[in-house]
Amino acid sequence: MNHFTLLDIPQEAVIDLDTLKEHFQQLAAKNHPDNGGDEQAFQQVNQAYQILSVSHTRLKHLLELHSISFSPRGTVSDSVMASFMPIGELSQEISSHLQSVKKASSSLRKALLSSKSLELQEQVETWIDTLDSTEEQQLKDILDQPLDTPLFQTIIRNLAFLYKWKAELREHYSHLFSL
């Protein structure tokens, strides 16, 4: 199934996400079972949106449509790998901090830890912004690349890592925010 066609989106590596969301919402409303729509069509619209709204899954789908195999194993760029250790260290620091907060028994101790929570939230926000910028650059870099090049596949892997790291950081942020 061609998810681009289903959502009436140009079959391209980089798409306008606002247009995608608009088309999705229109089709989801039309096909929603509560509105007399078809359950299967509604599920297909949802699946198409989930695939096209995430850059690395959209690019893998684009390769599938052109019968180009994708190997999830392989290299990622040095610029993306440079983020791996600092994000891992930040994640460990957050996990340790959350444990400290959980173990804190007095209000005073919890209050003293709150400034560290705010500091960690700011670091997470900064990293998410950095990863968003890196993703934007990766998508710019892919624009002129033929689908069957090794660089195209490397960028897909890069984008998959960026997506995973952002999801992990957002989860950490929500835990820090709920303290």
C-alpha cells in the first residue's frame, strides 16, 4: 500500500508535516467508525499517518515503494555518533537524580534536589533542540541523494537514532517535570 497516495501527499523524502496532518485529519474524520466510516479504512489512514509523520519510517517506506532493500545494520555518521555518549551520560545522570528524589524523605532534601531537576530539564530541552536541528540537516542532506545510494541508507539510520534519543529524552523530561 502506498501511504503517500492514501493521504494525498507527494511521494518525496521531505514533506510538509502540516499538510500531512491536515490530510490525515480529514480522512480520519471521514473514515472514523463513529461517523459511519469503515474501520479498516480508518486503520489504514492511521497507519499511513504513523509511517509518514516520522522521517526514518517515511524514508524506509519510500525505499519499499521503489523496491530498494534497506539494511538497518550499518554505519551512522560521525556527527550523529558524537551525540551518543553525551546523551547516554545525561540519561544516566537523570536516572540517578530520579532515584535520589525518590529516596529523599524530607521536604528540605526534596527542595534542595529541585534545582538539580530544573537544571536537568534545561539540559534535556537543549539536547532535544540540538537533535531537532540535526534531523533538519539530515533531511536537507538527503534532498539531492538518489534513493539507492549508501548515503541515503546511512541517513535513514541516523534519523532512526535521533528519533529514539528524542523519545528517550522526552520521557526523562516528563519524569523530571512531574517531580
